[in-house]
Amino acid sequence: MTLQMQENVPLAPLTTFKIGGPAKYFVEAHSEDEIKEALAVARDKSMPAIRMGGGSNVLVPDEGLNAFVVFISLTDFKLNGNVLEAGAGCNLLTLIKEASQAGLGGWEKLAGIPGTIGGAVRGNAGAFGTEIKDFPVKIRALHSVTAEIKEFQNAGCDFAYRHSFFKDNPEWIITNITIELQTANREDGIRLIEETIAERERRHLQNVQAAGSYFMNPVAPAEVVAIFEKEKGMKAREGRVPAGWLIEKAGMKGAKVGGAIASLQHPNYIVNEGGATARDVKELAEKIKHEVRQQFGIQLAEEAVVLVV
């Protein structure tokens, strides 16, 4: 075995929440072959295999994971003309900055979204009106059971709001993404990245111990959409209203359970103020869901992946 398998590895430091117990087994995979090898070892041990990337958008249970955690660390990338090829483990912000330095852009408003490009594509991450679905040309993925390698064209990825084929079919592990970008002025691109990150910091979306947006923006009844549009002076996209707005309207902004709080700056961020447990986060999330359901008849759904093994 060429992989360096470790036991009882703390997972909290590998997540943006800084919450959770250890992995029974842990391995860092730097190639498709190493992913295949890790999955084979997990099968031999009759252990469920769970992959992790940038550690954002995930909540690890306090007791840890009685599982074989495969940390996807495919971090090679290259630029060829206006095409970027990147391993799924590449940090999204790093890629956006590197592309900008090369005079390529179009996706600068995604700057600051935590995590890897693989995770961003899987969840069709978006911010400030831009979604990552508009940039991949093809996506290479590995089937966790058969070890088949397949390339998916953009049209076959079933992208929608915070959704993709890979989210519905977790047996497919994204390993590489080919992105097509626009020619852009280097200085303008760098400035837009800085402005985007500054806006995220203003909204307290940067450098906090959270999983990113905890709930997806729900499709709302017409009367709720009307209230939102009148109050905010803007149209609701696809009949959806911001989960953070609903949470605030339901009186749950600043709500706390243990060390977890619905952020005073952005209520759809459940933040670990220090010492929060996964139990705290889940209990607070349930309280928020209950209040929004009671007051608006809307069932919030988690965007964050709550791991259970």
C-alpha cells in the first residue's frame, strides 16, 4: 500500500466550522489512482468511505466518523489560452486569483467562497448573482464502486440552484474540472476580486467559523415573495427568498444554542463562537426551521452537509 493511512485523525481542524470528532481512518489522496486505492482499502475493511475536500459546507458529528475518510488533495492546475484545468482539490479563491493574474476572468464574484473547486461544482456554489455552473466545459469524475472514469459535459451535469448531478449521485467523485474563462483586464480583475472579498468581510462572511450559508434559499409562497420584494425593492430570483431574510423575519437572528449563534450580521450563517458542538449547531438549526415553518409555512433545507455515520 502506497497510501499513508492514519487512525483517529481529528477532523475539526480540517473544517471551516472547527467542529467534530476524529476519523477512524484517514488518508490523503493526491491522484485518481490513490482515490481508487483508498476506496479499495475501505471496502476491505468493510468501512464506509467519506470524502472531504476544503472542509467547508460540512458539519462533522461530535463523536467523529466511524469511517474511512478520503481527503481529496488533487491540487494540480494549468492554464492553456482561456482554458483552466484544475484538480478537484484546488482552492477556489487561489484559482480565481491565478486566472486573474493571467488576464482571465468572469467569475470574480465567486472570490471568497470557501473550499475547493470540486466542492463548489458539486454544490453549484454562487454569490452576488454568479454561479459556478456557467464556467465548466467538462468535468472528470470517478465512480466509487466500479472505478470507471467518465467525462461529463456541462449540459449533462443537471446544474440548478445549489444542485448538480454529482449531488444527487454521490457515487461519482469529481477529480478534475475544465473551466472556460473570458479574457479580462488584469488590473480590473484583481480590483473586482478585492472588492468582492471586502464586501464579504463587510457582511461578516469571511474568516468566521461557519460552514457558509447553512440553509438554501427556499421557493416561497407568492404572498411571502411579495413582502420580500416590497421590503427590499428587488425581484426574487426564481421565486426564492433569502433564507437569512426569513430567519431574521422569524425573530431568530442572534439566536443561540451553546456556542452556536445565528449570526447578527448574516443570520443564515450559523457561527461557532467558540466551543460550539455539532449538537449545538443541529439544535439551533432545528429551532430556526421550526420558527420559519410556523410563521411562514416554509420548510428550510440544509445547504450544509450534516455527516452521520
